[in-house]
Amino acid sequence: MNYREHITIDPRIRSGKPCIRGTRITVTDVFDYLGGGMTIPEVLEDFPDLTADDIQACFAFAADRDRRMNVVPYEAAL
């Protein structure tokens, strides 16, 4: 999935946080709802502007961001 078709970053919207295209819903918002116990169908029901592909794009975005993180080796962190 090309998450760039669903996720935008615009400094004028939500202070530049990654958002679902065409909404003010951030990737973090989606993960907060899911992490708080909501299911994907519940999120989609509460936010009719979102699609299942939008939520999948949040996961793809997070995975890509995680791959790009600088990881400090355990030995160097001691």
C-alpha cells in the first residue's frame, strides 16, 4: 500500500501532524482510538469520513517511520 495516497503532512493542518487526507484526523488519533480499545469497525462507524484503507495507511505509515528511526545499539546505550 502506498500510504502517501492517504496520509498528508501540511503545516497549516493540526500543526503539521500526519493526517488522513481531506480530514483533520491524525495518524496518532487513529492509534489512540485503537490503543484505547476501539475496534477498526468501531472507529469506522464513529468517523464515517474514514475508510478501512485509511486505517491500513496509518499502519503502513507507522511501519515506514519505524524503519527510518535511528536505533542506538544496546551496548552504546549503557
